[in-house]
Amino acid sequence: MMIIFENIQLSLVSASALALLISLFISFLLIKTNTNFKFGSQDQKRLTSLNIIPLGGVAMALSFFIAVRFLGEAESNFIYISFFALAIAFMGVIDDLVNLNWKIKIILQFLFVAIPVIYLNIYINIENIIKIELNNYLNLFFTVFWVILLMNSINFTDNMDGFASLNTSFIAFALGVISFFFEQNYLADISFILGFSIIGFLILNFPPAKIYMGDSGSLFIGFVLGFISILFNWNPLNESLIYNSFTPVLLFFTIPLLDFLTVFTYRIKNNISPTTGGTDHISHRLLNKGYSVKRILIIFTGINLLVFFLLSLSIFLNEYSFIVFFIYITFISYLFFKFSKMQILE
């Protein structure tokens, strides 16, 4: 039986369709078999009191790895990374069911990210960007911090129907397009498969949601996207330009990081634990101003498209990359201050 499966190889289109269908099917089964899910703890403030099952990550993780396996033989690096991605998803399932202590979650996240980074010696070369030499120690530390930050930033955006799944699917598809442009085809395939796995879940997560992503989904997606951003060669021509080395990575994760910074700043100022659930996210602030959930999703789709447009300009008009980066920083700073001044949803 295993030999038969090993000999089956699908095209990217077929594998993408398979990922979508499996994700949709498993999400549907989870909804039908868990009609009255109970959270392990009710001590956190939530936007809704509905007991909707938050195990969408199980559907996305399984569909992703099945589709990738049928797509063809994975590179050895990604096989190793995949093992720890599954471990992250499993940890997320446990957290969704029993609410792990935040210290335990951070320790496990650090281990699951640091081991593949150090063992495979893959990293963002921040030392080259800032022109210092520390024998890769700063590179490794920054890379581990970067992936953990992305995982938890995406986890932060899982606070409203369709919000996290719409944003992360856009990120995956954008990574796929840019990967094809730079002829890094395997990473492009992986990105598209991940995107369609998220879309299969999004169909049932779109407002009004019937299933939530949960930590199992947000941490898994953040982990995979984080390592794709590391494995991707943002500087194929080996040019000593900041935008080729780091700026594109930052641009893709604008909304998760923007939400994270807005919430983190607010909670630190008000002596609130950053690790607890709450209704102080940027999506909740827009709800408080009277916007509907679907209109908020449209707003952030527009922001994603603008960010992708700026990224494209930085690639095709590299002689003006500094100007593009300045426009981006100005735009994001404006959004940060605008969202920070909005009243939170009580």
C-alpha cells in the first residue's frame, strides 16, 4: 500500500484542490462530531460565548501534509521542519483543550523552533544586514525570535470570524507568487498548498463561523510561514541591499505584527497580561466603531493588497526601494496610531 502511494504524484493544481477538499471535509467532520464544544477555561474575555470547536488547525495541518506528500518528494530540510510543525500543531490542540500555562507554551515553542534552526543551520542573516560579525549567534537568535513572533502574532489575529484565515491565506498565496517570480518553485508549491489548505477551512470559518482555527491552526500556520520566509532566498543576486534581505519578509506579515504591537502596547500601558484573551484587538476596535465583520474583512483585504503592491514595487523598481520602504513605514505608522487611539470593545 505504501509503495502505491509513493508512486502517486499530482500536479500543483491537483494537489491544491486535494488540500482544499481534505481541509473542508475534516473541518466539516469536526463540526458534526463536536456540536457543543466546551473550552477548557472560561476565565478569558472572548468576543463570543458560543462553544464553537477551535480545532481547525487539525484539518489544515493534515490536509497540508497529505497534499504535499502527493505533490512529490520533499526536500530533506522541509521533511525535518515538517516534523516540528506537526509537534507545534499537536501542542496547539492540547492548549485548545486544557489551556496550557503560558510559560510552558513559550518553552515548547522555543524548543520546537530552535532545534530545526540550529540543526539545519538556516537563518535570516541579520548580521550581514547590520554589518557586524558574531559567528552567526545573532542570526540564530534573531531567526528563532522571528518565527516565534510570527506564530504568536498570527495567534493574536485569530480573534474574529475569518480574520486570521483570510490574512494568512493571502500571505501564503503572495509568498507563492513571489517564489515563482524568483524561480524558487518548490517553496512556491508549498506556499500554494498551504494557502488552499487554509481556504478549505475558511469556507466554514467565514462569518458566521462554524469552526475556529484555535492555537493548533495559528501556531502551525505561523511556524510553516516563518520557515518558508527563512528558506526563501530573498537576495538571489547577493546584492547588499536591505530591501532584498529583510524588507519583503516584514511586508508580508504586516497585519499580524500590527495587531500584535497594538494589543501589546495597550496591555503594557494598562498593566494587563499580554498572554490573556481579550477584545482589544484592531478588529474589535473597528467593531466598536460600528463596522460589520464582513466590512472589516474587506478593509484588511485592501490593506493586504496595498502591502503586496508596495512589495512588488520594491522588487521591480529596486532603485527606488528606499522610497517605497519609507512610504510603507509611514503608512504602517499611521495605521498603528489610528488603531491605538480607537476605543476597545467592552
